[in-house]
Amino acid sequence: PPPTMMAITSTTRAATCLLLLLCSLFLPTTTSFLLTTPTPLSPINSQLKPSTALSAGTDVSDLLYQEQEKILVQRGELEETFVTNAKPLEASKIKIRGAGKAGGFGKASSSTKASSKVEGKAYAKILKKEGVLRLDNVLSPSTADTLRTYLYNLRAQSEQEVADGTVQPIERYANVLLKHNRCDLTIPLGAEEIITTALNEALRKSPVGGTLQSIFGDGAILHEFSCLMSDVGSQRQVIHPDTPFVDGKGPVLYTCFIALQDVT
């Protein structure tokens, strides 16, 4: 089956969390951007050439979309050549004073309310400094497996409803780059018990909730809850921010990806 990322989105069957969306949480301010600390890219579009000529009777909008897809694929391939010494992102280690334990690195969180607050503050400090944070065991293996099965079934149901014309695509799917063999399936809140279970584990039992609460306080809200699915044959996505990066402004949107199967 294709990889599935829940946006609240899982990095291993042990449900490792890459705190970048299952939760896009943000403060109600006018400007928002993804915390992964985007940096300006060197202009490389000059190396990417269009390949389709226009003629009378051509569906211009469709051709423009095809050309955009081709250029994005070319750019992704070019960006891949820049990545020569990439290293795996390891889970951050923290010390909870008086608790005698390190957070993350494959150990399930069993913090008291007080230590959870301290733990969240420590992780938030790393996130603010590095722009990205990995947390392990955000979901239990059984929850990750059950949720993954539910989302596959939801996708099949959604594809049929869209094909039958009973719902519009925008009601089931969010926008995503390079749609071929890839989709961003929106997840209905409260529709099934497994959704409630997953949210409870991620936001209340794991350090994710405490980390975001440490940054935003109690005023944070869930902005998007969806599942990114990349099937076999999907193209490499280009480096991009999901929201504008405004120099000198503090981040107001955080994204948490949770892998629902083993990934590398």
C-alpha cells in the first residue's frame, strides 16, 4: 500500500512525530507561515524549459497545468542533486529534572501534568531554535494501524463520491503539489472513534500537545486535519513553504506530520 501521512500526518509504526501537521495549530493573527524555517532558494527556474507548443483549439488551462507539473518535476530532480550529505533526523533528547528520564528516542511519555508542562517547554525550545523537531511514540502501533486502514477506506469512499458527482473534490481533498499519484485527504472530526483516539493520543498523551501549548498557550486552534497519501510513482515534491515566510515575524502556524507506517 502507498505511504500515508496524517496531517495531524505518522514517521514509523511506533508513530514517530515530525513536528513541523496531524496538527496545524496557529494563533489568530493576520500573517502565518510554516515553522520549518524556510530559506531563500537560488534562482534555478532559468534551467527549466517548457516543452509544449500552443496551437488553435488548445485547452490552455490544461496545458498550463501540465507545464507547471513538468517544471515542478524538473525542479525537484534538480534539487535532489543538491542534497549530498543528508542525515536522518534523530529524536531529540531532553532531561526532566526530578523525573529521571529522557524524552523522545522511542520511549512512551508517562509524564505527570507538571512534568508534561516542563517537557513541552523543553521541546518547544528546540523547535524554536532548529525549526524542526522529531518526537517518537506519538501514536501507539495499534492506533496507527487502525487509523491507516480507516483512511484507506475513506479515500476509496471519497473517490467514488467525487466520481458519482455527489460531492465536489474540494469537499474531500485539499490542494497539493504534483497531484499525480498523490492526494491530501481531509479527515472529518468526530466521524469515527479512531479519529478521537488518535487526536487524544497525539495532543494529550504525547509531548506534541505540551510543546504547542508551551508556544501558543491555550488559544491555539486546529487549522487543518488531513492525510497526505503518496502512491508508488509519485514525483519528488519541490522545496516549498506551505504559508508565506515573513522575515522578522514570529511563526504562527506549526505543522505536525505523523507517519502511519514504517518509513525511512
